[in-house]
Amino acid sequence: MSSLDPASVAGLDDLRRLARRRLPRLLFDYIDGGAGDDAGVRHNRAAFAAYRLRPRYLVDVSQRDTSTTLWGRRYSMPVGIAPVGLVGLFRANGESLLARAAQQADVPYVLSGASIASIEEAAQAAPRHTWYQLYPAREPRVSLDLVHRAAQAQIEVLVLTVDLPVPARRHRDIRNRFDYNVRLTPALLLDGLRHPAWTLEYLRHGGLPSFGSWARYTRPGASAREVGEYFVAQSYVTQTWRDVEAYRRAWPGRLVIKGIQHPDDARRAATLGVDGVIVSNHGGRQLDCLPSALVVLPEIRAAAGTDMVVMADGGVRSGSDVAIALCRGADFVFVGRPPVYGVAAAGQAGAARALEILREEFDLVLGQLGLANARELEPALLVPAGHAAGGPL
């Protein structure tokens, strides 16, 4: 599918519906689900539902600017694509399609450390819009080589994810018998008959794709399954602040820590020269009782100080969600599932439509609130749900 009718995809949930229609169940559930029985995913959405935005009218909003600046770099809006693994399994060349959609929309795309595309392939697809998420390996030489390759590919921002010390327990994946080396079992073949577009593409491109960035660390000629087994064996590494110091020394560009939830960790990161943090509970995918980023954002913002960029992800599904996160203290937000639903459903056009919807909605929210740009968003514009400015509704 090369294009999408805007009337058929009016909101992000339409892309979710289209992705569900195209993907086998175990792949859709991998994107859609979270830790346990998805309680963390629901908590992320409930955090946004706890707020309303209070407008100021009789303001000239005929000229509005949705853009923002990070480290002197302008982006078209304060929204980027968060890292999601295995996108090249949901749609052939999926990560490169996401990178190109980000470039088209002039926003950053964070390539997952569990990507099918290699660092070099994604960076080539969108040279100035691709960031790289590092999942450290158990072998330090591999981690440092991944960092070196990202620098050689001229990626400007390294995102060190720290919230995976142990594997998550995801009930949907357990029920579906999902693992990273997706096998064409009889059950999957039967499900594939109900989703022929994905199945034909999977077979046409040679079956199971390989983890592109990790293939060179296995034996020459290793199969995709062997590379996947190596990636899993290298995953879930205990990290300490000494590792952060080592990556800061090794990485010449901007260094961001993803997964921060405690203000003391934000303060420690600042003292080590970290340029930014992404407040995150991994989209509700690692531990279902973690707080939403929206809940802890104000204290992280206060602890980080004025020199550190504070970003957030988890549960963003609309332009008003973007505005609420910025009012809570974020400088920038990332959205993961909606662009991936889009690319799974319709390739680059689907991912581009997800970003277009967010930009259009965010622009309308600014206008409705009486604001000319995103910098005017502030905590005073938030009202607890169920209460107007003067008391209960």
C-alpha cells in the first residue's frame, strides 16, 4: 500500500485496527501488549486521562508554530518515534521506512537495539534524523563496537536504555509462545492464512530476517536463527553508573539515558555529563506496576536542572497528550506503537500518517488553548479531570 486515504485513517486508533487486520496475532500482540496482563499499558493511558487542558481565549492564534529545538537542532514538532524492536519482521525494511517517515516529517527516529535493520542501513535511510538505542551486550567489546559503529554512521544521539536488567513476563507472549526467532509453526501457518499479505511478504523475503546490527558478532554465514539466539544470549545485562561513565567517554555525541524514573538518578546523570533523559516505563512492557512517565515528570524535571533535556514516552496517542506531557515538564515526547502500527499496516505511508495526525492535532490544540507555540505550554494550563478551575463539574 503506497498511500492512505486520510478519511479512512482519521485517528491513530485506525492504524492500530489496520495493523491488527494485517498481522498474525502473535506479532500484533507483541506490539500491542505489555508486562503481565497489560496493566502498565492501561496505567499509561489513564495518566493522561487524569488531566484536562484549560484554554485562554481572545488571543490571536492565526499564526502558530509547532516546532521545537533540541540542542540547537530544530524539529517540526516536539514528537519523535520511540525505539521498537523487530519492526522489520512486521513489515519488510520496516526500520528504514520508519526512518524515512521521520525524515519526511522532520522529527527524530530512535532505532531500536533489537532492530532488523542494521545501524548503517537505518542511518543511510535518514542520515540526520536517526538516533541509536543501545542495548548493551554481555561482552563489553560488542557494546563498545556498537557505539563505535553508531559514531561512524554519523548518528548524533546515543540512547542508553537502562530499564532491562531482567526479562519481562508478558502474558500475551507466553500464551502465544512468542520468541525472537519466530517459527512457522502449524498454529502460525494457520493464522498466516488469515493474514495472507504478511505471510506472502514474509516468504517472499526469505522467511525469518536477521538482527542486522548483531550479525557480524556471530560466525561467518550464521543463519538468522543463530543471530537471534546470540542476541538473546547477550541481552539483559546488569549496568551500573560506571558503565554510564564508560559510554560517556566513548561516545562523542549527545548521550541520553532512557528509563529514568527517580529524581536522584536524574541528578546523578547530570553530574556525569549526560545530555538528556527519557522518563519512561518502557511503554508498560517491563514491569506492570511502574509509574507512568507523566506521574513522575515534574520531580524529574526539577532534579535535572535547566541544562539537561527531559523527554518522556509511554501512552501518547494524540496531540492533546503531547501538550499534557509538555505541561508536566517534558521538553519532548516519543511515541512508539502508533508509527509501528502504521508501518505494519501501510509501510512508510502508514508511519507518515501517524506523524501527520499528531502534528495536525498538536497544532489544533495550541490554537484552541490560545497559544502561538509549544514553548507557551505550562503547568497552569492543566486541570485535574472532573474539576473545572473553580471546583467540581
